[in-house]
Amino acid sequence: METKAPIKPVTFCPVEITLAVIGGKYKPLLLYYLEVHKVLRFGQLRQLVTSASKKMLTQQLRELEEDGLVHRKVYKVVPPKVEYSLTERGKRLRPVLKEMGLWGAKNARHYGKSIGHWRNKIDADLASTRVE
């Protein structure tokens, strides 16, 4: 009978760190929309991420800001105006978000999800990248 070597605990897992920073129900969506639109106000983000409550959206944006991925610019005007954009570190997540999107597109049918109006864009992206 073959004995297996004990599994050594990993002291540093980069995937765990990445998930700690971008994990969360809405964080990847917020990062994606900020990548696409460059600058968005809070109300615009609420329109794009309709399933998030105001409180949850605020919390996720604050965490992304604290982690250095999102920049929050406050204008001293009445009514208050706040704009969100990606920092340089946040922009470096572009390939990660693209791969997540491609994986989701390729596997949507398996999970019974419809990708509707995104189908043509996703098919074109898949054809150009040939992700396996």
C-alpha cells in the first residue's frame, strides 16, 4: 500500500489574497462597470447593479477604496457629487475580469443562465481569444 506524503499548509496563497480583495457579491461587477465607463457616480452604479441595496453598494465601494482599487472623488457642491473611478492598481485587474467574463460566457448554458443581448459580443470575444 502506497503512503502519501502529508499535505503541507500553504503559508502564502495569492488566489486567497485576490479573493479577499475582489471577492464579494458586487465587487467584481463594480470593478467591471468602472473599467467600462471609466468614471461613474453613485446613482449610476445603483442603476447598473440593481440587485444591490444602497447600503451594500456603499460598503463594497468603501472596501474597494480601502484596498486601493477604486478612487472616490468628492466635489464640494450642493447637492453632493461623488465620482468613482479605478486606480492604477484597479486597472491592473482588467485581464482577471476579462477572463472571468469569458469563463462565465462559455459556461452560462451549463448553469442555465441566459446571456441574452451579450451573446454577439461574447461570441466575437471568444472567437478572437480562443479561450479553452
